[in-house]
Amino acid sequence: MLVSLEFMTNTIDSWFNREVDSALRGAWQVAQVYYGHAADDAVRHARVLADEIAGDGRTRLQASERIERVVSEHQKRYGLGTVQVFNAKGRQVVASFNQAVPTGVSLKARDELLGEALAGRPATGVESLADGDIIRGGAPIVSAAGEVIGAVVVDYFVEPSARRWNEEILGAFREYRRLKLNRRPFKNLYVLTMVLASLVVVFSATWLGMYLARGITEPLGALVGATRRVAQGDWDVALPAGGGDEIGTLVDAFRSMTQQLRESHAELDERRRYIENVLEHVDAGVVSVDAGGAISTVNPAAQRLLSLASPPPIGLPAARVLEDAGFGGAAEMLGDLAAGRVASGVRRNVPHDEGDRVLLVTATRLESESPRKGGVVLFLEDVSRIVEMQRTEAWKEVARRIAHEIKNPLTPIQLSAQRLNRRLRDRFEGDDALLFDECTTTIVNEVEQLRDLVNEFSRFARQPAGEKRRSDLNRLVAETMPLYQQARADVTVRFEPAPDLPEVFVNGDAVKRALVNLLDNAMAAVTEAGGGEVVVSTRFDDKLSRVVLEVRDDGPGVPLEHRARLFEPYFSTKAEGTGLGLAIVASVAAEHQAFVRFHENLPRGSRFLIEFPLPGELDAGA
């Protein structure tokens, strides 16, 4: 016990030796020097700005672009906080705030620091905020005549960590001084405590040893049995509450551990059910691939986007499944990510092999400490409509420019040719007159055809939305059909209207224009095949909750290599075609938030579908 007392006394004395006192005092002085240097820097920058502002020889200080530029450039160059410029009356002329430094607190005209600066003396000050301290430095702006015409105030922001560091050093230094004064009472208190503790230990040692010997064996046996049950997955193991000894602490820790394991297991189950529910109903497709390249999970949206049959292809190679689904580009992304050619999180627009859809695919690597537990997650979004609209808008801009550049010179060319024909035709005789008349007439006719083509470009570029109202799609189709039903004897045109068809919210003229373009293409295809049938039908798709307008024919169909560009403006397989028919159809569909699709009409021919949303869905999406 005497050794312990001596050791304790020496320890307490060592707390208050000269080295500790010097260290704490030095730390306190370092904190003061830190704040002092920051204040000096603020004054120095304020002086530099004051000299630059007064450098143009002005005698009065007013707001100007030059002052704002000088302040802003200096602020950005040196990463200063708020910089304020005041005139001689204390009114703020310029205030520049740095969004990256949270010191946006302006000085008032009555501020002491500002008064010192306007009096011609550099001044500093510290203001405490919730997020940290602001160190301000002010300097007078002195004109060439030696008159103070204003002042510049520069802020430095002291981070919360530095502020806390300063406060902790100051608090530690003060606490150290207080404890040093009470060193003797501390020694006496600890000595008394040591004596009392020693007496308690001596008189309790025998009783405690007997109690521990009797209470150790039984709790340890129960604890071993409970541990085995937990290892087998029984989370409801119950042990009686432990006592105050080490075994009791161990029992309490075991009970706390089993409780945490039970709660963690319940949270994991709940989180798993939540994630499954989200993946079940989210619109984006999610496909997870394990480290071996096999599919581990596929949500319903991914099955729909990839057109996968049920049950989902769990355990199959992901690359093969993606290639079979027609999205070989997504399979290439997996290979590039596995080989390290692209970074995790790479995003690409992946078109379907048949060109009817485009998916935005994001591939993210699942990091894991175990190589066998890694993998990749693919997020799939259908951006076909977005890509199509972007392409259409780009072509509309091209059409506008073509129409503008070509249309202007057409009229002068036509009028000049007509004038030449009138003024000079009588000067030629015989074959020369015929040749001259033929050339001028050809110029006029070709200009007229070129004007028609430019007008077609203009109509495609403008495509006015028009007024939309609730309409009966069957009625709109019926009003359009007579133009085609008796057009050709070798082509049969039929209309199959669906009864009780819901109304759609559309612009009737635009829908008719789209239908006319589809019927023109269908008629041309059937005529090219030597005759056939064109059928227009309507129906309501319960699964998609959309009203469908379909035009199908039994013509030669669309070659596979052309399907990806069907709705692209100015793309046509006909020599005399402008390539705007299906582009106009796609534009009309986009304006009505509808989808336009192409399918084969087996055994031969083509099917074009426009899927209109119900009016209620348009209101919800607005």
C-alpha cells in the first residue's frame, strides 16, 4: 500500500510539472498567433484592395463596375470570404460574397471596426457565428490627396474545427491552472480513498473469493448451452439476468448480443421484403449478375423490357440472355466492365437488334471483400421515345434551315425564267425557239416542284399542336376512310371499328394527317405487290390502358435493315418519296403523348400502331 501511495503521489506531481505547463501555455499561444496571423492577412488584403481602388485618382467613392471587378478578382484569386467597400459616410458601396465560404454577414455603419478604418487606422475584429468565427480586417481607402474616402473590410472564415480547437486549448489551459491550485487537496483525497479501498479489499477478500467460486460454474454452463442454440439459429434463447460480477456481465452481454442479432435479422428480413417490393413495382428494369456472369435476380420491369418469358432466367449466363433478347450492346457492356475497359457506373443507349426500341443501360459493379460475392447490377430504362423525339427535333431544325435557305431564291429564279420567255421568245425561230421555250418551261416547272418540296419541309418543321379535345377515334377514322376505299380496284380497304371505344384527347386534324400518311404508305406497299388488302382497326388495350389505332397491309413488308430508321425524317425507300410521312406520324404521336410502333404482319406485310393514352392519364402526367 505504501508503494501505491508513493506511486500515486509522484503521478499527481507529474501532472503539474514544468513540461506540461509549458506545453499547455505554448498551445494557447499558438492559437492566439493563428488568430493574429489570420487578422494580419485580412488587413493586408484590405490594404491591397484599398490601394487598387484608390489607384484611379478618384476623390469620392461610388459603386462602379471597376471596383466590383477588382474586388471579385481579388476575392476569387485568394479565396477570401465576404469583401465590403464603404464610402466615407459608412455606406456600403460594394459587397461581394463568396458562396464557397459561409461568411455572408454584412457590417453595419455603426460597427466599431468600420469606424476605426474610416478614421484612417487599420483595424481587426472577431465575430462568432454558429458555424465558426469570422476574422475581419479593415483598411482605409486614401485618395491621392491623403483624404480618407472610404474603407475596405475583408472577412476570413475560421472553420468550426479550428474554432473548437482554440476553445478546447483555452479551456484546457484554464482547467489546468485551476487544478494546479488544488493539487494538495487532490493528493489528500486520493490518499484517503486508497486507504479506505485497501481496508475494504482486505476485509472482503475472503467473502468475495467464496462467492465467486460458488457462482461461476452454473452460469458458465447455462451460457455454453445458450451459445449452441444461437449457433443453430434459435434467436429466442432466454437466460436469467446476470449478477454484478464478471459472469453476470458476460451473461448480460450475451443477452444483449442475442437481442441485437434478433433485431438485425428482423431488419434484414424487412429490408429484403422492402427491396423485393420496390423491384416488383418500379418502372426501371433491374438485372443483377453474380461474379460468375450468371443472372441472380430479374425484376418484372426487366422481363418486360427484355421480352423475357416466365419464369425468369435465373442462373443462366447474362451475356447470352441479353444477346438472345436482341440487346447485344448490353452484353458488350458486361464484358467491357469485367475487363476493366470502362468504369463502374457506365451508361449507354443500347438499341434493339431490330431497331424498334432503345434502352438506357447503366452497369454498376458490386464491390465485395470476397471475390465470389461481387457482381454487376444493370439498370434498364426505355428511352425509345426520348431518342426518337430528340432525333425528330433535330431533323425539324434541319428542315427549317433548308426551307429558309432554299425558298428565298426560288421566286426570283421562276420570275426571271418567265420574263426571259416573254421577252426573248420572239427573237428565236424554228428549233431555237422550241429549245428556248422548252428550257424556260423546264426551269419554271422544276422551281415549282422544288417549292412544293420546300413547303413540305416547312410543314414538317412547324407541325402545329392545334387545339385538343375529347374525340371519338372511330369517327375520325370513318371521316378519313372514303378517300381510300374506292381509290384503286386492285386494293381493298376495310375499317374494323371497336365498339364502345373510350374517347381520346386529341387534335382531330393532326390524327387524320397521321392516318393519311399511314394509309398512303400502306396503299403504295400493296400496289407495289400487285394488289392486296389494307385494314384499319381500333381497339382498347386493357393491359396498357391505351386506345390503339392500327393500320396493317399484306404488302412486301419492311426489310430488317431499314426498320431502325423507319421514323427518321428524310429516310425513304421510294425514289420519289420525301421521307417525311412516318416522321410526321411520329411527331403527331409525340405531341399526344402516344407511342407509335411497327410490327410484322405475318405471314407478310406491315403493321403500324399508334397507342393513345386516356384523357385521365394525360391529366395525371401534366
